[in-house]
Amino acid sequence: MLYLVGENLDRSRAHYQAETGKIVQLMRGIYVDAGADADVDVLRHSIRIARYLYPRAYLSAASAVLLAPTRDGRLFISGPRSQRTRIRTLEIIQNVAPEHPAVATAIIDDGMGEFHANVSSVRQRFLEGFRLRSEHAASIDEAMRADIARRLVDEYGTPKAAADALWALARENQWYREGEQAERYLLHTGAKIEIRNEAALDFIVAWHGTHIGHLLYDGFEWRWKPDEGFDLPLIQQRVPGQLPPFILSLLPEGWLERVLQENDERAVLRSGKRYMSNITISTKAADLDALPADILTCRLNDFKTDGIFTGTYAGPSRGDIEHSFEEKLARLYASADTPRLSGVQIKAPMFLGEDGKLVPSTGLPFTHILKPAGTSGFQALPVIEFLAMALGRHAGLDTPSTALVAMPDGMPPALIVERFDIRTSPDDKRRIALEDLCSVLDLPPEAKYDGTIERIARAVRPLSSEPEADLLLLLKRALFAWLVADGDMHLKNLALLKVAQPDTSSFETVRVAPLYDAVTTVVFPGLEHDRMALKINGKDNRLRRADFLRTAAIAGLTASAANQAIDAVLTRLRAGIDAVIIPDVPGIDQDITAKAEQMLRLCRERVDAFE
């Protein structure tokens, strides 16, 4: 409670209670209970305190509007002199009142009973907002000023009549400049030109074609604003001012980033509209509404035999002209309607039609990913990845459908991968998102090699809808990466697949995503001594069973469950290495065959040596 000497406490009793520790003096004549929160009491009774200290002053500026201090604890008054008084969290700021102030009376109740306080009239507080180099004027923000202007126009009938009434008060107090500014505001507010930063952007974000929020950029920082009613934890801005990590994880990197030649996040987002995880982004709602839905209406398994694509490839080709295949592929991305892909490897978004024709997905659903051969010793990359994915399937890991595609113009075969993060029919209403571990761990893409398997396990356990199964799967994935010498299983090549039903506020399932982007890296030039991308038990090489068991224990898995998972991978992978064959597809030369055989030989050696 607040005590004011002479109002609710006499001087002698105040001295006695202060001496006995029952009340605490804040300043001369002002006390609070010893056990009370003095900061709260001072703010709650700020107007009563100001009236007690300065009985000839009145509330002005923002405090006359709010009838309370501002959020930062400032109370504005006008009186005989300029001075500032600080009491704990309250700062009373007094400026010199005009000679003939227009003052009204307000009724205040601060919990200690009602009392009357003098405040600036509506006319005067409007003029106060235009004072030069005045902290009082600065306290009146644009919303307050607009509200006061509307109030004056309502009272006097027209902006001109309101301006005349203001001038009468301004002349009386010789506030000529304030009168001019107030009149200009009243008479020209409607025609005021809006000045905005042209660099500011408002991106509309849609998920499965439904608008879910706005990604705002004001020229300085980013702000994510979800639409009312969308409360799924899909896009979260964990660091104020920065792009949400989920959005950042969707942006192109590596080869495509170089192709687009955009120098910042704004330019990248403006250059495209379609992304993985069924996300579309544009500044125009009509553009989003016109984009095709990514629905898997035709399966790759219907157009492949023995791992070879049997449909018709109708994508970019090298041709007989001077442009390289890579340059032709880059032309696809000149269209903003071409889906953007993350990852450093060359990729192209494709659509597989019911007629078996594989075409670029510009203006069409994005259902499959084409991975053409690299250059400078990486021509075998599609074949090596195809074999790694086949081995993953044999090892018991969930993998998307893949096939090798014979390419035109004598090029090495490419790899086609079916998307697993999209709907499978027009009647499928699930909402699906794929979030890589960089995003989950709130790390930028360039930090994709900075994690550990143990850190991933700690992140997955509270998020997964089946944590025990997913932690075992994570253990299998790490073991598989070691056994096939995959030195590129980094945080962006591990992800969570999230599924939500319509009109729900939580994900129905959150599981570790199927295997993708697996490749035996050590068979390529410069990578002969490649190690694990993510450490396990503090090691990235010469891994043994004990390392995986120790990591399993940290993840909360039992030794028996971990041993069973390890044994299952070893047994099935050993059989898979013997069963897998290199598809007889045009374009595989001796070098590609040699690298494929080297890969299988290396995998067999690692499986046999594992203990």
C-alpha cells in the first residue's frame, strides 16, 4: 500500500512505523509497506504521487491520453517549472506549462479510492504533440495523434472548424508554430503521401496451397506473422529478426545458388515461388493460387525394370550446340515457377506423367528429382547413389523409389528419385512437411557438419511421435553410413517427416524421414580419405560396435535393442552387397563400372571387419 504523509498517514506515525520497519520511505512524505513490491505500487499510484508532489501541475501529452504512465514508466505533467523526478521505476517529467492552459478534469481510481486530476484538454494535448524538441511531444505517437484529430473533427464538425478552435488556443499561448503544424495535419491528413521503404517486402507463405502466414521484411530484419487460426508448429522464428530456420533450410545452396546469382535472402525468395515440403512463397496471392499442387499421381515403379527407367526422358539435353548440359539445366530456373531445391549437388525438379514421360516441372506438379552426372571425376555419382540407396533398402531402411535414366547425347546416366514428402492422390488431404536437422537444431545450412549423432538423438526424442523406434532408426542410419563409407550424411541429409491432418493444431506423426542422398564418397577424387560427416562417440573414423552402443546408451536405448539393430543391419547389408547388381544402362563406361565395383568391394570389407 502507498502512504502519503498528510493524506492517509500523519508525520509522527510515519516516523514510528519507518523506525520499526513496517514501512519503507521512498522519498520525503512517500512510503510503502515493507513487504510490498515498491515498483508495482509506485506505478499503480503514479498519478496520485504526482498530484501529491506537484499540486499545481496537470497531466499532459501521452499521460493525458492514457491517464497513466507510459509502458516504460514515464508520467508527463506540465506545471510552473521543468524538472524530472525519479521514484524507483517511475519517472515524472514536468515541463513548463503555457500561460493560459486549457485544462479539464478527469476521475482517477488507482485502488485507493477515486480522486480528481487536472489534465490537458483535447485541444491542448493535440497542440502539445507538435512542440519542437519536446519529450512530451515525442510521447504522443501517430495512433494517439490520429485519434485526437478524429475526436476534434467530431466535436467541431469539420477539419477547418477544428483547426480554427486550435488556433484560438495557440494564439492565446503564443504557440504559433504548433498551431501551424496542427492545422496542416488536420487539413492535409487525407491527402498525405505515404512514404515507405521500397526494399520492404511482404511474402505470402502457403502450405499445400493454403495461405498460412506472412514473411515480412522491413529493410532491416525479418518477421514471421502466422495467419489467424494457423497454429501448427511448422514455421517458428526462434531468433528475432532472422529468417525462420525452416524457411532458410528450403533456400537453394551450392550449384543452384550460383546459377541464380542472387546475393541475399530477399533476392532468392523473389526469384522463385515453389519449394520442397509443399511450401510456396510469393508477394502476390494470385500467383500462389495459380501454382500446381505437387501430387504423386504416377509411380516410378510403374516405369522401371531392374532399376532402369523405362519411360521417356524429355528433360534438358546437351545437344549439338555449344551450351553444356549444366547450362541448359540452369535455364529451367530462369522461371520463377520452377521449384527451388536445396543441396550442393546438381538437381532438376521433374514431373512424371501417366504416359511415362519425364519432363521439367515448370508449371507442372513437382513429383520427382533428377540428379544428372557430375564432371571432373564425378560422372559415376548417380550410379553410386543408386547402389547406395539399393543397399539401404536391403539393410531394412525405408527408401524412396529410384531408377537410373539413360540420358541423351551420350551423357552418363542420371538418377531419378521419387518424392516422399507429397500427397499421393487428389483425395489425400494430409499436410506434409520435411524439416532437415539443420532447421530442427536451429543451425544455418553452412553449419551442417557441426552436429553429432548424440545431439541429433537428444533433439529427436522429444519431437518424434515414436521416439524409441526413431532412435533405433537413427542408430541404423549412422551405422549404415559408416558401412557404406558415406561421408556426406550431414544435418541436411537427415530430416523429420511431419504429417498433420486437416484442421488440426498438432502433427499426427513426426518420424525420422526415409533415407535420401546416400552416397559412398570415398570412391571420388579428393575424397579417398573421407570420414563420417557427423561424429559418433566423439569419432568420425575407425568406428566399432562399442562406439554405437555407447551412443545408443546416451540416447536412452537398451544394449539389447541396440545390438539387435546393429546385427540386423550387418546381416541384411551383407546379403544386399551380394545381391545388388549394376544396372545395364547406356552411358555406363569403364570408369563408372570400376567405381561401382570399388564401392561394393569397400562396403563388403567394412561389413566383414566390423566388430
